[in-house]
Amino acid sequence: MADARLFETPEHIQSVADYDGWYRSAPHVTRGYADGPDGQIHYRIAKPAKASRRPLICFHPSPNSGRNFDKLIAEMGRDRVAVAPDTPGYGDSDEPRKAPDIQDLATAMESLIDTLGFGAFDVMGYHTGCKIAAEIAIRRPDQVRHVVLVSAPVYTEEEFKEYLSHYGERLLDDAGDTYVASFTGAHRWSDAGRRGVLLERDLNEQSRGGLNAHWGHRASSRYQHVDHLPKVTQPILVLSPQDDLWEQTKRSVPLLRNGRLLELPGMAHGFLSLRAPGIGMILREFLDDDSGDAAPRTARVHAPAPHASRRAFASTRHGQLHYRIRLPEKSSGSPPLLCFHMAPISGKQFLAFLPEIGLDRLVIAVDMPGFGESDMPRDLPSIADFAAAMSDLIDSLGFRQVDLLGDHTGGFIAIELAIQRPDAVRRVVLTSTPVINDAERASRRIGPPVLAEDGSHARERWQAAMRSRVPGLDNRFVLQYSQESVRAGPLVWWGPRASYTYPTASRAALVRQPVLVLTPHDSTHAQTWRLEKLLPNVRMQDMPPHVVASAFEAQPKAMADAMRDFLKV
């Protein structure tokens, strides 16, 4: 078991470097989207200035994401293109329309490979990813040159029954015991150097599959190595870390037509992040023994659904900014609407709202730097820093004029951006944007989260999210809120800290644009009404009593209807 000291969270954390970039992309790793058979496929990619080796495609375990390989593809990307996609339903890839099998997942990954224009390439898989890698190797013997498998188990009948009993549909209990069990179970099989923050990151990635997170395991259970590994003709290297599949992976050796097994004693889950340079040396020795090539394949074109919300990245001086965009069915000529979320969640807050407000205008919900999938700032940011990043986004996307919507922390950002860019900002809508006095500010402790070795912090976080649940939203909303609220890891407090130190009263007086303030009945209701005396050109609108916290998720149409007339040209 990992050392308990690995769960200490120093109060002096001031930069993302303190956590080796575990919570955002490693150096030289960027992210993108490609269209696949089930919607958008999100991927991480590292590219050298000049590639001298074949591309390497890495497939993650279930129910995790390509973030498993972040450090490794940064290492391998020094001399080749290295890619780690999120398989459909995990990470930021769209969920498939039905429960997939390994063949379906392989087809989706092939569409990405073809879109990227690869000829010959190597594949690497981890747990479920092993089976995707094997299937692609069997289908494409002319392209796949080498295969690396991490933990390729062969089960006895009794072990297989036990496996199935653990990987059924996830139940979300109100008390949070599911979270605690996940944390303590993962801790048991962690690499000795896996700090609590890295364990938290990986567990959060696992939970992002939601109630269908078990689909990957179900697909894996129907595709057994004993049936398929003998069909792989390419050279195979099986890496066997000392984890929960240590003994079962040894049984794969007789199935390898052209391969070997390398045991990694002392290593366990998390080792790819912790030991990327050493694993990179092992991979290069195996992968680089020839320089064969193959002609690129023709890309498969998958047409996106009309008017669907799509995701993309914009490159700015602050790094990659992730956003959701929805095109209107019929444009009214209104300027684009930019939506800024509350901290510490992400633009996913507006997922149900975008179709409602985007009927007649382009609308974008952006992840603020450090939240969702946007790159982390290098230093502790202020609201002015967040607003500057949004100003860069406006220019990057080529918008001459925009309207703004800000909720909670996003409201402060909208106020500041309206001051910074009077040339570009036409109108502003604020919701739940409190004016906080000195006494209220002093009563709030804001700092790094504290992790407990027994996982009790996970229960407390879940129960806090349960208390925010409102009628009309079930535990799936609580799961989403819990996931998004911890994705910034130990630096999650940077957003609330920026909010509580922003001089709202003095800055609001400088806003000259028309402002509509909507006041849902949440904990900030009275404090938000203080804006009435501060904003020079404001219209206050109290929302009906049933419109409360989480209004954009619970009552998206009501929120859109409340601001539609104000935002018309």
C-alpha cells in the first residue's frame, strides 16, 4: 500500500509545477477532436519537430481515459507521433448509441487512425485497451508492426465469474459509499509512488463514464485473450506490472505466436505516469528494431449531427482553451453568446442550456483556464487573468462583437471582460453573482483540498454534492457535479479564491453595457441583489421560487426564456 505521507497536501502549493503537471497535459502534449461513428473522439497527441519512428497509438483501460498515457506519450513523442485517444463513452469522447463490443471500439479507433492519416504504426493497450489493440492488429496486419500489451489476463472459470461480479452497472448510493470503496480499492493496488492527488485524478477519470462506465468492462469480458491473441502475428511485448492481474497475465505466454512477457515487479497502477522515462526505454528497445512503412489510409468521413453541440480547442497565450459550441438552426443576426461557468466546475454546466438559447444564435460555453479540459494557468490567477484569457478567445475565434453570460465565478469574469473590452462586449447577463462584504469574505476558508487515506474525503464531497441536488435532477447530476468539481485537483481552490478576492463593488460601477441580472433562489440570492445599486445600466429580474441552484441544468428553458428578449438585436 502507498505511504500515508503521499496524502499530505502542503498549504504552500502555488503552481501547477508542484504536481508535475499531473492535472493537465504534460509538456508538448496537445489535444484535439475527430469525428467518429458515434460522435466526436477526443485524443491527446505529442509530435516531435521531425518524426523518425512510426506513430504509437495507446488505448486506455476501462473505465479510464487517455490521460493514463499523458506522461508516456510526452516521453515517446520526442521522436515519433504518439497518440492516446479516449474510447467512446470515456474521457471527453461522445458516448456510443448502444453498449459497444470490442469490435465496435476498434472500429471507432480505426476511424481516428485513418483521420490522422497514418500508414504503418504501432499499438499499445492497457487492460481493455489490450483487446482493442489486438483486434486492430488482427484486422490490419499490413499496418500494425508491433503490439505492446499491459496486463493481458487469462482467467480461470472461477476467476472470470468473480470478475463479472465486480463490473456490473454502477449504483450511486446517497451516502457516498461507492466513492469510498473505489478509492480504497484503487489505493490497495497503487504503485508505491502514486501520491494521493494522482490517485484522485485517476479515480475521477474513471467516474466520468457515468452510469454506463461498466460498458467497457462488459465489452472486455466478451473478448477473451485465449481466443484472439493466437491470431496476432506481429511481435508482441506483454508488460506485467505487479498489480491485481499479475498472476493471470503470466498465463498469456503460451498464446503468443511471436512475443514475450516482461515482468515489472514493484510497479502497479499509476506506473505509466510515475515511471514514463524508464518505460519509454523499454518500449523503444522493442518498437525500434525495424523501420518498415506503409502507405497512409484514406480518411473515413463521419458527418457531424446538424446543429449538435460540438467541442473544440483554441490555442492562446494561456495554452489550449476547451469550449463547447452550438450553431443555430436559423441565425437571427445576434452576436455570439459566450457562457462562463461557476468554479470549480466547467462549461459542461451549460450542456442542457445550449440547445435552448442557441436556437437563433451561435453560443459557446468555455472551460476557464484550469477547469474542465482547458490548460492550467502557470500561477495563481485573478479574475482579471481569467477575463484576459476570454479576451484572447474572442480574438482567436474572430468575433467582432459578443454578448456574455456569467454564472457565479463566471459572473465576475463577465463583469471584468466587459470593462476590459468595451469594443467587443455588447450586453451582459449575470446569474447568482454575489457582492460579498468583508465579514462574509473573512468567514470563508479557501485552500487546497485535504485527502484522507481512508477515502472519507470522497464521502464528504459526495454528500456535499447531494445537498446541492434539486428536484428534477437525480444522482446522475450529483455524479457529474462531483466529477467536474475536482478535475482541477489540488489547485481546484484557485477559482473560488479569485472570486472571493475580486473587488466586485468598485469594478461593477465601471460597466457601461446594459446588464440583466437574474436571481435564482439559491444561497447567493440576497447578495446578488446588491448589484442593483452598483451597476449603472442594470435590470434586475427575480426568478420564480422554483428556479434555484443548478438552474442551467434543472430549468434550462426557463433560464433561456428569461434572457432571450434582453439579448435580441
